[in-house]
Amino acid sequence: MSNSTECDTMNLVDYKPIKLPEHMIAQLLKDRYGMELIDFSELISYDDRNYLVHVTSKHDNPYVKKIDSNGYLLKIFNAEFSKNENFFDGFYSLSDHIRKSGVSTPERITNINGNLMSLEEIPTDTNNIATSRTLQHMVILQTFLPGVVISKVPMVPSLLYQFGKLIGSIHNSLKDFHHSYFDQTSTSSWSLTAVPRLKEYAAAIEDDRDRKLITDIVDAFIEEIIPVMPKFQPGQIHGDLSDLNVLVEERHSSIKQESSNESITSQKNKPDFVISGMIDFADASFSYFIYDIAIALAYMMTSNKQVDAINVSGHTLAGYLSEFHMNSAERNALLLLICCRISQTLAIGWYTYVRNPSNDYPLVTAATGWPLLHSIWKKPRDEIEKEWDFIIKSYEEH
């Protein structure tokens, strides 16, 4: 997925690299990075291939001082994205900028030829390499950040507040970031600006009630969001702050935090999760800051199964507003933009699955996403915003 590449999500299924067997992964590491493979495992991905690899301490790469015991992430990008080298330079420059501001992000490993990436011919059929056609895929090896994705740990208010606060501080740091790649104006179907395109995807939805919900939300976007876009604060955004792109790790503390709904006590020698890193900048674009927080809230609300979704978004929003100012136009648009992002995930996910049923990853949010979207769409906006305000004020008072 990428908000800033010229390819469209409808075509990505045709360009995703084939799953590589172990001997091909080992050969890539040896030929390009001078490393010997110990083991590997594939990580889930929408339209690329990601492999966590561990290599021996002995290597032939003059640009690597010491092998990282955490392993590395071998990324093989889809053929469409791989056509634009400036795309990779752009989003890795963004990753480097955020890392300098104090947030851990992946860092590229230089290969034995002194390059940070290489175009490789990958067969479309690894079972018949001799007769298979090949496509060029960009290959990058990067550091692997330890930790677990935020959706795997309890959604306590302290962690949610911290997550929102982090997004706000990153937005402040990005006010002075610029890369020529993000000057382009093309957007893919994953950009919130492209919400009107959802009607094309919604046509594939079988359930009449679900399909109508998507079209109603698209109509609301056209009527309510497009006219006020000029009032949104423009800026560089991550573009995909999902629960799978934010990492946490255990810390130990004896901090007691009071929220509007519950008291969270982290006793000494008990694990307290904190944000440890941010990954996957392939959806980055120069857009509107409001999009980033709306996307983050949408994913946190749909990934959570234990805590009320409005509470989840309220604590995250409170943290964000403690660092970054949101104007009245943005605040009024926030709930609808959250619904738009959930709609994109559901409609595009279903469309992608229909085209390639062997990959059920696009359906990961469907189980919680549809009930949540129906619920918040029919609930009066002022009731939801009242709950948000109550949570936000509880932090301001303490």
C-alpha cells in the first residue's frame, strides 16, 4: 500500500513477488550482503514479501561491523513500487528523520557493493525457474526492531495516551521535513483523499447493508470533508499508523495513573508496556496531519477487542492533543475520517481478497471492523465527541 506511488491498489495483486524458498533467500543474502543464513520466517504483508532472517556472526560485508543478534528484515517489494527508486529514497529519508527525533525506526544495511538497495530479477514461478518469466523487485535489508506490535498487549489508558502523544510529537518534528519525492500529487486508493474511489470497491461487497454503509460514508465525505480540506493543516505523514506498524516493549515501573474510567497501577517488577518503535513508511505522503491521527484511531479501535472503542480513541486522542494542536475544522471532521479509514480497510480488503483468495490478510479487520463501523455510524456524533471530551478533560485536570 502506498499513498504516494502512482500504482493503484487494484493492480498490486498482480505484482506481489512470489514466495521464495529457503535456498533463494540464502543466495540473495550471500550474493548481495555477504551473509550466511541460519534461519528465516515470513512476516505478514499486504503486497510485498518480508522475511525475518538470522545470519551467522561470520560475514564478508565490509560495511557491517557486527552482526545484529536481533536479526534483519529482508524486504522484497512488489514490482510496481520497484520501478521508482526515488520512492524508496523518500520514505527511508522520512524514517531516518523520525529516528533522529528519538523514535526507533528501521535502518537500511549497505550491501557488499556499497548500495542501500538493489533491483533483482525474481521468477514468477519458483517451481519452474528455467521457463518462468521474471519481474524486477527492489530488495532491501534493514535492521529488525525487537518488540511486539501494539495490538498484542493490553490497551490500557497509559499506553494509548503515550501512543497519541508520540504521534503528536512526530507531527511537530515533521514540520521541517521535506523530500522531493513527496512533492508529487498522485495518490493511491489508500489515501484518505481518495475516499470517493471506494464506490468502485464497494461494488464487490455482497452484503447489501454493508455495501450501502460504505456508499453512505463516501457521500458524507464528498459533502462534508472535501469543502473544508483547505482548512486542514498540511504536512508530511506516516500514512499507515496501524496497530501492526507500532512496536512496544516491556518496561518496569511503579507509576500510578488515574483516568476518567479506571485506575491503572503498574506495580514494581510487573511489566509496563511502552512504545519502542515505528515501522513501514511505504504509505508516507505529504498530505494533512489530521489524516495520520484519524488512521491511527481507526486501526486502534478496530484491533481492540477488550476495551470500548470510544474509550480507546479518547485516550489516544488526549495524548495527541497534549502535543499537537487540532483546529476546529479538523476536530469536526475527525470522526467521519475515522469511519472513512475503516471503510477503506473493509472495502479494499474485500476487493483484494476476491481477486486473490489465497491471501486472507486483507480480511484481518473484517470481524471487528463491520460491527464497529455500523455501530459508530448510527451513533450520534455529539455523543461520541462528548465521551472524548470527558476523557481529554480528565488528563488536563490532572
